[in-house]
Amino acid sequence: MTNVQNSARSERIMEKEMSSTKKTARLAGMMFLMMVVFGLLAEVMFRQKLFVANDVAVTANNILSNVFLYRAGIVSDILMALSYLLTALLLFKLLSAVDQKMASVMVVFAAAGSVILMLNTLNEIAPLYILSESDYMSTFDAGQRQSLAMFFYNFYQHGYMIGQVFFALWVLPLGVLIYKSGFIPRVFGVLFATETVFALTAVIVHFLMPNGAVETVLMLPMMIAEFSFMLYLLVRGVNASKLLASSALSAT
């Protein structure tokens, strides 16, 4: 009778652990979704509506006429960076049992990238104050303020690409962890490893021979890997049967 009770107790504990793991996976997927949403809002809904290529005067006027929209883009960038870090922490909780050292490396890279992206928002904030008619900017005429504002915004774009270095690096250990996990399809591990190569190449292209079209193409594997993995976590969570087998194997 004792063996039966112990077996039943073990099954309950295992079911509870599986439920907790699936919940963590879905939370990670939700945070991943938030990272994507805030990033797209900042880029598509805010910046692309305000910035006009090769026309600093019109861009400056757009910013001053839509200050709240511009500030909303800054907040979205901050929330994206925060979601980025929280995603990594949740994935650490999900995958640390696979390889804790590798999971720790993943979090370190994600934390570094998140901090860089947050600090980089200072370059995004600067144009607001430069374009304002504050006393300390009165020594500059309108044209000079517009050029200086765009100078800092260009700095922001370069800083964002530097942050992409760590974004590319954090998904490499993530891919390895997924490949080794057994309870998440290995294809995602391969996709993230591919993303690392393409994303780092995009950074090199950006600084050596800037070409927006090439950079966009190189970022496509990133979109495929992240969107598919995010949807898998949200819909499936983890493969319960393989998780059970993996847990039983690690317990022996």
C-alpha cells in the first residue's frame, strides 16, 4: 500500500511540475510577444510616421508637432528592452535544468543587450530637447538644432545595431538549450543558431557597407525564428510527454 501511495504522490508531484513548466513556457511566450509588440510599435507606429528620409526640417517639424507620439515611441523602446530581459529570465527558469551554465550565459548576453538598448534611448530623447526652444539652446539657430537632432538620432540607430550584437548572441545559447532539451522541437534550436549568424552579419554590413535592403534581408531569419518559437510557446507551451521523459531521465 505504501508503494502505491508513494507512486501516486510522485505522479502528483510530476504533474504539478509539468503544469508549472508549461505555465512558465507560456509566460515566456507572452513576454516574447510583448517584446515584439513594443518593438514594432516603436518602429512602425511612431518613428516611421515622423521621420522623413533626407529631410531634417520636415522631420524636426513632425517631432515637434507630435511630441506625445515621439515620447510614446521612447516608452515603447524601454518596455521592449525590459520585456527582452524578462523573456530571458523566464527562459532561464524553463531551461536551466538542461544546462545551467549555458542558461546563465544566455541571461548575461540578454542583460547586456537590454542595458545597451535602454541607455541608447538617451540618444533618442536628445532630439526632443535639442529641438525645443529652451534657453540653453538659444545660441543655435533652427537649422543647426535640426542637424544636431538628426546627429543624435543617427547615433541612436547605430546604438541599436550595437545592441543587436548581444541580441544575436543571446539566442545562440538559447538555441543550444532548446536542441538539448528534448521537450521543445529541435528545429527551433537550429533556427536560432541560424539567426545568430545572419544577425551578426547584418551588424557587420551596417557598419562596414551600410545597405538597408541587405540588412532587412539578413534580419528575415530572426523574424522566422522568433515568431515561430513565440507562437509555439503560446499555443503548445512544451511537449508534455517529452518533458515527462526528460524529467524521469534526469531523476535517475
